[in-house]
Amino acid sequence: MGNPPLKADPPDDTEPDEPEPEGKGPLRRCLATRETLPKEAMIRFVVGPDGAVVPDIAGRLPGRGMWLKADVAALELALKKGSFARAAKASVKIPPELPATLRWLLTERVADLLGMARRAGAAVAGFQKVQEWLQAGRVGVLLEATDGSVAERARLVGRAELPVVVALSRERMGQAFGREAAVHVAVAPGRLADAIRQEASRLMGITPAD
């Protein structure tokens, strides 16, 4: 069964694009590191009506966007140096739970996409089923639980060259399949696999290393 179409985010015309190298998509400048990167590698923030900084994971909230590299060090630097206030050119409130909220939002986004893939018949869970898909060349991205066995993961992946995402717990991946836990999940190639890989990359980037 094919993947269902993803809803495209509306054009973001609240802030000008950086000049685009040929063949590249829209770029934004990180408010902390000053790097210019593709929007897909960054996280948009806006200032809410109460003056608080709000993560805009889907890039749809109104207001002038402030862009941050999806990297825990960049987030820590922005909070330390007051980069959000400088980017907003105004006094802003930084909720103390902002980093945790950001990780939760991205976790839910990855989990929601995984649930979409499962409902579309484009994902399977379990060592044996994933292994069968790997052998058949049907895997666009492989998801491994953050609290799963590293040795078992290595045994499953072997020498296969494919994207491997380690972003969700076994419990959270299991919920997408209506079970208590799932350690190994394979998603078929397509737009959902690409979206999962992109969002998981942002989540892993802003998650502190253990």
C-alpha cells in the first residue's frame, strides 16, 4: 500500500530566505551559531501573545520566525547568551521547561509519523519481520529503540547501508503499533520514511547525550 500524501506546510513568508545555492532549498541563519542551514535542519520559534518563546515545530504559527540549529549545544548557547531576545528585538520570556517541551513536541511528531506509516501498511515491528524486510530490500529507514540492546541492533543491521534512527523509546514505538513495546521498526521507502528521518534527526540533535 502506498504512503498517504503528507500535508505540505504553508509558505513561510514572515522572514526572508537566505540566498540559496543552486539545487538547495530555503536556508535560514541560526540565531545562536550564525550558521546558514537548510530549514529542515533547524527549528523555528516565535514569540507568543504573552511574550514567551514558543517552539513552532511544523513552521505554521503566525509571527516572525526565529531559527535555531537543531542541536543541543546551539540551544544551550542561545539560552545562555540571550539570543532569542536579540533575534526578536524585544524582551521575551524563556519558559524554564522550553528544552523539555521542544523534545516532547519532536518526539510526538516522530511518533505520529510512525503511526501514519503503520496504518498505511508501510511499517512493521519486531526482529523477524524487520529482518525479512531488510533481506527483501524494502526498508527506507530503520528505527531502533533508545533503550534497546546495542548488540541486538548490530546483529540485525549487520553490514546493511541504510538510515538508522535511534530516537524513541521501546514504549513510545510500541504505542504506534498498539503494543507495549517495539524495539525494531522498519519503514518502507517513501515520503513517510523521509519525513521520519528528517524529524528524528532534529530530535536526536536537541537531545543531550547520555
